[in-house]
Amino acid sequence: MEKMLVQWREELSEELTCDILPFWMAFLGDGVHFAGRIDGRGKAHPEAGKGAVLIARMLWTFSAAYRMTGRPEYLHAAGKLRKFLALWLIDPVHGGVYWEVAPDGSPVCGKKQSYAIGFAVYGLSEYVRATGDPEALDEAAVLFGSLEEHVWDAMRGGYVEALTRNWQPLEDMRLSEKDANTYFSMNTHLHLLEPYANLLRVWREDRVATAVRKLIHIHTDRLFDPQTGHLNLFFDARWQPQGRKVSYGHDIEASWLIDEAALVLGEPQVTTDVGPVVEALAAAAVEGLRPDGSLIYEYDPQTERIDADRHWWVQAEAIVGFFNMYERTGDEVFLRRSHDAWQYIRTHLLDGGNGEWFWSVRADGSVNRDDDKAGFWKCPYHNSRMCMELIRRIERLLTKN
């Protein structure tokens, strides 16, 4: 096993530093005049707007890469992205971040999507972890304060999906066109837990710890369905589920992010309490595994419709989630599942010679070139984070052994 782990660590390191990050370094360019999108056939679209989620996820990626490797080129890239976020995306009048800006930096959509603000906190807090920059910490703290002041609905016990630029109710709160227009969603709460836990690493304030704690409980008590073991995805204002669609990628991603948040919080009882939910989510995600090691996208039990596409981010999260379960249980079945997902990625999703990964492989086995290679949603954080998480976890195992 040790030989396999050493080889795997080397493969992941090569993938991160020779494939993923060089692609995004080239994409970023000077950090100002880069195209907002590269389509699935490799064509750049300089006319495309730049989304807050893309910028924030890239900021997280290069900050984390610098923190792991110490390579100055990654710090330089992170600095460009932090500057872009501060100059063009943070709303100087109402706070929060714009959803999208035009190629010249002017606001295109000023709505306050909680998900996007959360990722800005994630990127900035990782930049603080990498650099100790007090101004970046101040920016992250202000964004956190805006979320807690305007987005947290204390009466209903959750974070509202979206508001207008000046924090007023918004009729269409959808994160994307394919999402339901509901008051609460799993996706937004998952991607607030993630940045809040990261912020707590660099800012041990009681109010941040309180927010992490309440988000953990939202996941275990509201989002998690104990009857199915899955997360429900959409909810009305009374926390009633709207549909029963299953997202296997979010189940396995949440399993390790909840675990991580509890560890960062550092309260033994919370760490103990999340254990059954973490393990149930990972077990439920196994329903989406296929013999080739891949994890399919979604299943709707009400219509019995299966979306068997293999999305890039789902495979990346499967690797981390199943490896996390191996660390929790010592069961080598989880280690094999994690490694099988990596082998699937290497065989089917890497765009050899051009860098980065394809968006997905369709159910029929064909490569999806219709969706972006880089853009509003196609960002480096899922796959780069997977590489960095696994490198760290493998090194920890090897050291222990």
C-alpha cells in the first residue's frame, strides 16, 4: 500500500503543478485583461463577463497552492486576484460582492447572491492563511458581517438565497437557471459552511464560531434526510423540501466538509455528533458509483430520471470524500473507491496537451465539449483542492506509518 500511496501522491503533485495550475496561470494573464470564458473547444471569449464565483475560487486556489508549495508565481497570481476582487467585485456602496462585472470591470449584475459572497470570504480567508495580510482579513470580516446582518434569517433559522443590490427581497433568487427558485437551498448553506470554517482558522472570533456551529446544525438537522441518507436540495421558507432530487456529488462533498468544519470548530461534542451524518452521506453517495469508478451526477426518485453524466467536480469530490472515510474507518474499500475515481479522471477527464479537465463525460461515454473549459462555473478549485487535500492526507498517512 505504501508504494501505491507514494505513486499516487506523485501523480497528484504532477497534475496540480504541471496541468491544472499552468492552465489557470495562462487564463489569468495580467489579472485584468483576461477573457471571462474559454469554451469547451478551447476558444477564448473576451466579451464574456467575469463572475464573482470564478474570481473568488481562483483566489482560493492560488492562495492555497502558494501555502502548500511556497512557489512565488502562485502568490503573484493570488495577489492579482485579490486586487481584482477588491477593486471590481466588492460593492463600495452597499457591501457584499457583485454577481458579475463586464470586461471593463463595470457591474453587470449587482444582486447579492449569498453563495458568491461566501466564496469571496473563502478566497480572502485562504489568502490570509497564505500571507497574513491584515487588509484581506478586514475585507473577509466585513463580508462575513454583511452576510450575518442581511442574509441570516433568524426567525426561520437559515441563510436566504439572494437579495437585491441593496439587500432587499428578490423575486428570482435562483443560483443558476437549472436551480429551483426557493427561499433556502442546500448548495448555498454548504458553501457558507466551507468559507466560515476557513475564516475561523484565521479569525477566532466567537461570532464566527457561533455561525459555524449553527451551519453544522443546519446540515445535520435540516438538510440531511435521515430516511434516505441524502441531502435534500431545495426548501421553502418553512424548511419544507421542494422535491426529492439526489445530488451524489454534493452528498460526498458535504460528508468531508461537515467533518472538516467540526474539526476546525474544535468542540468534541460537535465532532462526535456529526459522525453518523458524515458516514451516512458517504454511504448514500455510493448509490451513484459505477463499476468504472466514476460517480454519476443526479437521480430524481419521483420521476426515476437518472442523470448519468460524470461531471468533473463530482469526481474530484468523490476522491476526497471517500479518502476521508478511509481515514475515519480504516476500511480499505473507501481507499479503493477514492483511487478508482482518480483513475477514472486520468483516463477520461484530463484534456491531455491542453491542460485542465473537461466539464464532463456524458452517459454514452463521449466527452462534453459544449460546456465551458473555464468560466462562470468552471473554476480550478474542485480539482486543485482535491489534489492538495490528497497530497496532505497521503503525506500524513505515510508519516504515521
